Amino acid sequence: MKLKVEIALAVCCALMLTQCAAFRQSELQSWKKSKESWNSSYSGQVRQDESGAPLREGRQPAPPAKKPAGQKQPQKNKSKKEATTATAQQQPPQPQPSEALPGGIISEEMWDELFPNRLGRQAGSNRSDFYSFGAFMEACKHFPRFLHEGDEAQRRRELAAFLAHLAQETGGFRYLEQITVTRSYSVANKDYPPVDGKEYHGRGPMQLSYNYNYGQFSNAYFGDKNVLLNNPELLVTDSVVSFGSAIWFWMTGQPPKPSCHDVMTGGWEPGDMDVEANRLPGFGLTLNIINASQCGKESEHAQKRYDLYDKYCKYFGTTKGDSCECTKQVPYGKKWL
């Protein structure tokens, strides 16, 4: 009996050993397969990604190239209407023609119509078209707020006001600089000191004057006040810079004076002292800012500006607005007598 039991135990042990060995072999084979799979993906063995470039340890395959933004994979069974819509969405929006023009208001054709006798375009002239529409356009790029603030009526009035002053200052863009010069327009100024031998009389479409104005514009435009303090003549040799000086003066407030731009586009409100002095928003105040000596009285020169402003407002299809004259305004720098 005892022998039978021992034999049975021996048989059971043998069977168990056989099963353990089989299980061990199965585990080993599984581990080898896993190792081979792991090595093929991340080991130092050279592989290739989709483009054929070699990959080495630590580098993952490059992701598939992305389609350019706005493009979609073509889909089957799309209707003709859907396909047309999808194609239209892929193309970038085309700017309207007016967006390429200053404020979307004036074109080169209109410019030529308004200023047919400007410098360089008179019959028999051998000079270049200094006050060209292209030069004006290029200068506008330096001042993105110019003609792009306020509602449409305000923008049209602003352009009418701006051109009225420039046309009066230059005789319809026929003159580059002040005709009668009796002084150098050099004044003591610690920030923008005049340079010996240089004159800062009126030059360009706004007839920029005085060394402190030349210096401020030079600093704003070139980032260096000395460019124009040393070379004020640049305003009569570089047409883009010349137009830039006019736009800069128009856009820049010099307290207590606001900027002409803010006056014409609703960006300035008069204070109590301004109201008392009758300095209210409108074309009249822009003349007070540019040439206060023509305000507070009847002036033939001022009347020419009023007439030009009226003409250009009609040309650009807008109304003149309020406070179009400065006859009853207190000139800046003066008090009522």
C-alpha cells in the first residue's frame, strides 16, 4: 500500500514538472517575441521613416506632413454647389480696390483732376512730378491712423481739410518752399537746437518751419532728430519725406493745441477754456492750429482756405460740418483784448 502511494506521488510530481517546463518555454518564447518587437521600434538599429530618412535611438517617426491651412481632403459624392463653395473658401480674400487707396477715398485719377498743374506737370516743365500721388500714397503708409479713423463723413472731411491747407500753402502743389524768406526760423531750443548755417524756413506741402518742428519730425520719422536738423533741404529733394512732414504735423498734437486729425475725426473735445475762446471742433480750428495769425479776424488768406475746403467737401461728397471758420476764435497764444 505504501509503495503504491509513493508511485502515485512520483507520477504527479513528474506531471507537474512537465507542465512547469512547458509553461516556462511558452513564457520564454513570448518574452523573446516582445524583445524583438521592442528592439525593432526603439533600439539602435537603423530604420527609416516615411520619407526614407534613417531613424536612430530615441527618435520617433516623423508625423505625416500636414496639409496647408484651409485645404481639405477631397470628399466623394460632393455636390457641384458644395465643391464650388469649398474652392471659394480655400482662396484668400481679395482686397477691394478702395482699400488700397488713402482712406478708400481718393485715387490717382482724382488726384490728377484736383491738381493738374502741380510741380512737374505744367506744360513744358522739365522737372519730375514731385507731388505725385504715388509719393503721397507711400508717405501715408508711415501713418496708419491717417484717414482711417472716424466715420466715413469724418474721413472725407479730414481729407478735404488736409488738402485745402496743402493746396493753399503750395499754390496747388506748385511750390516746394517758402517764396519770401526774411529770416532763418532758427530759435533757441535745448532739445532741437539749430545747426549753424542751416535755415528752417517753410518747406514741403505743409511748409514745415522752425528747427524744433524739423527735429521732432526727424525723430518721429527717422528715429534721429539730427537727420533733418543737419539736412533740412531733404524736404525739397525727397517727395515721400516731404509728404511725410505734412502728415506728421497733421497727426501730432502740440499742447495746448490738439492734432488736426483728432479735431476732424471726433477724437478731441474742447475744455472750458477752449469753449470760452470759441475754439470748437471743425475746419476753422485746424487753421488756428496751423496758422493762428489768420484767426480772430477777417482774413483774405483764411477765406481762400475756407473756399478750398468747401470745394473739396463737395468733390468728395460730404458736408462741411460745424465751425468751419476761425474768424471768431481766439488765436492760440493770444487773449481777447
